[in-house]
Amino acid sequence: MATAPSNTPRRTLLLTGASRGIGHATVIRFSSAGWRVITCSRHPFPEQCPWDAGPEDHIQVDLSDPDNTLDAIKEIRSRLETGELHALVNNAAISPKANGGGRLGTLDTDMETWAKVFRVNFMAPIMLARGLVDELKAAKGSVVNVTSIAGSRVHPFAGAAYATSKAALASLTREMASDFGRVGVRVNAIAPGEIDTSILSPGTDKIVESQIPMHRLGTPDEVAKIIYVLCTETSSYVNGAEIHINGGQHV
């Protein structure tokens, strides 16, 4: 992908959950198009990462801690020198497992685990969007929430807390599209299915064979490309949508 012309103002993306998989592919997709990418993670920026702009455009934050999230929002605002944020991608999420890696269902997920999952997967996206709404308005920006196929059906690997948080995030996307759209900010969601990342669960191959018409996993870049489209003028009249990226698994 060609980089933006030198006379085009540089656009800025804020991305949570950038260290691997879909997040890492999104960093590559946007930075290769000339965007500045500010990343948020609960981990410090890895020294071995080859991304030159990484350390100074990385913010360490624990999104399960509301106070820490509010502090991070202040830090992000201070780094937006032009007062504009062109895109916010809420990709960070947690999906706790039982001992041995098993699925946590409704009968065995403790309430603190459930609350922590919702703080990261549901509350942090709206906290970030509300906290940065002036910067998004100034840029007529876009918000993309990353939901999941697990938000609309019982999944054999994704736990109950994760699934219900993603269903709530899909509903939140519609509510945000109604409210934020009135101030010129579009809000959409993408719902990935089985994507070829390092966190795939054993047994995914059976899902690919029996449930996905295309008989293959998706790639992180295939997801990142749709995120990019939702943050650019190509999708200028798309608001409140949830795009399924799953090779037809949901049909």
C-alpha cells in the first residue's frame, strides 16, 4: 500500500491491543499508509520490536482499572498535538480460561472474572471514546469496535463472560453510532470468526472443516484491511454496522 503524499496531513490512529494477531496486522496496515499509530497495552513496548515509532507512541495502561484508563486518556490527549484523532480501534480484549485451558461457562465463571472481562472488553471502549470525543469530533473521525462471532452464538472455546461482553459491545456500537454520529463521528464494529493467530484453541481445525464454507482460517491482515476501510473515506456513509469477517461461518 502506498504511503500518503507528503502534502497530506498525517492522520492518527489510537489502537488498543496492538501486540499480536489482528492488532499487530492493524499497526502494519495503517503505518504503511502513512498514519501515525498510538498503541495502548498493559505491557511496556517490547525492545525487540522493529517498529521505529513504537516507544514514543506507546502508552502502558491496564484497561481493567478504570482509574488507570482515565489517566491514560489524559496522556493520550496530551500527545495529540493537533487536537485531532482520526480513528480509534478498540481491539483489546481478554478471554479467561479454566484450569487446563478449558472453557468457562455461566456456571463456573466467578463474578470478579466476569466483571474484569466487562471492564476491559466493554467499559474501556466507551471510556476511551467518550474521553477523546472532542479530538474525534475535530477530525470527523471513526471508531471501530472489535466484537466477535462468539457474541451472537455459543462458541465451543470462547467463555460466557467473553461472549456476553462482545454481545454487549455490538449493542454499544449501535448506541454509539446514534449518539456519536450526530457530532460527525462514525462508529462501526467488526466481528471476526476463526482467525489464524497464536491464540487459536486446539480443535479449531474441526470448526474450519465443518462450519466454514471457505474451508480455511482468516488472516489477521484480512481483518486489518476491513478495519482500515472503516476508518477512511471509502466507508463515509457506513455507521452503526457490524461486519462479519468469518468466511461464511455465521450463515
